Amino acid sequence: MGEPRTDQIETALRAVLPAGVACAVIRPEIRPEGEAAGGDLAGAFSVEAEAMRAAVPKRRAEFFAGRAAARRAMAQLGMPPAPVPMGDDRAPVWPDGVVGSISHCEGVCVALIARSETWRSLSVDVEPLEDLPRDLWDSVMGAQERARLAELPEAARGRCGRLIFSAKEAVYKLQYPITAEWMEFSDLDVVVDAQEAGFDARFCGRNVPEFARGGLRGQILKLSGVMLCMMFLR
């Protein structure tokens, strides 16, 4: 599989994002001296640079590319550039009036940004367009999810498993800024559409957040070697 095409991903994202949500996609790259070409220290705020002072080059590349993508998306909404430091829980700390989400996998970093007056929360998770390893199925999926997976053609099961994993990551990132609660994979039951263009998620075995009592709906986008699961909450 070739490297993900960031231009293709960004164009496809803009075509499906709801009004008021901006996006940017950057490829994390490590320079010979160990800095990230996609969003290096020259474009970083000091609070961001300090957070990555002792990080390995790959982690620095992903972090700075994500922050650069976030600021590029902010600019699309007419916002001035602002730092996005890392909190004690390692989650991004967004500027006042901003909601956002950053995700990365090998070769691509995606940021979604919106104004908090329009959107309560949003999330994105990007994963390689590859099967979920079989040894992770039991830890990621519950009995009902595995039963539904068994009804699919064998060749499609691993890919659907990866989509379920990504969808649960997206749900977690959607709810965390509101609830500040950690989640287990077992806290969710995810049903992926037959066309793999969207998914439904419901909480199970835990207190259900008020905004999720009717279930949650997410979007799936697959192209250029990656899959993206996205959620938007007003």
C-alpha cells in the first residue's frame, strides 16, 4: 500500500463535513535533524515545544503536524493561530470558543475544528485501511459485535473489525471533553452499516451520558489507504 494522499483525503473530507466544521490534513515527516517537517518548532508555540522536549522524533513529528493542521483549520474559520497544548490527560487543550479533534496514523495527520457556539463536540479517528489483527478481536469487540462479524464473508471481517475499533475511538473522543470519563471498549456496542459509510453506537454496561441516550451516529470515510470515523454533536 502506498503512502496516504493528504490532498485527496482533505478534498474528500471537505465534501462531507457539516457546515461550520473545518479540516486540514498534513503528513508527519521527520527531518534528518529530528524535527517534524509538517509542523516543526518554527511554527510551534513554546508551550507545545516544551511538551515534546523529551519525545522521540516520531512522536514529535506527529504532535507538531497535528498542531499545524489544527491551526490551518482554524484559519479556514477566520480564527487567529493559537496554541493547542497537551493537558495532564494528554488530550488537546483547545482555545476558548473552539472544539476540535486530532488523529494520526502512519503517514497522515487529520484535524477537525469548529466554533463551540455551533458544535458541542466533534471527533475524528484515522486508521490504516487494514484488517484488525485477530488477536485483538476479543478485547475490542463484545459478544454481539463478534456475532455480527461472523455473519459477514470471512474476507470482510477483519476490515469491519478495524472499523468497529475506529468507531469506538471516535465515540471516546467525542464524549471525553464533556464527561472527562475514561471508557473501555466493552462500554460500547457498535453496528457498522452494510455499505460501511456510517455506524451506530450505543453505550452499554455503564452510566449513559445524557447526550447519548438515544444512541449516536457516526460517519465513515475510506480512501487513499486510510479509514476515518467522524462524529459531530450539537
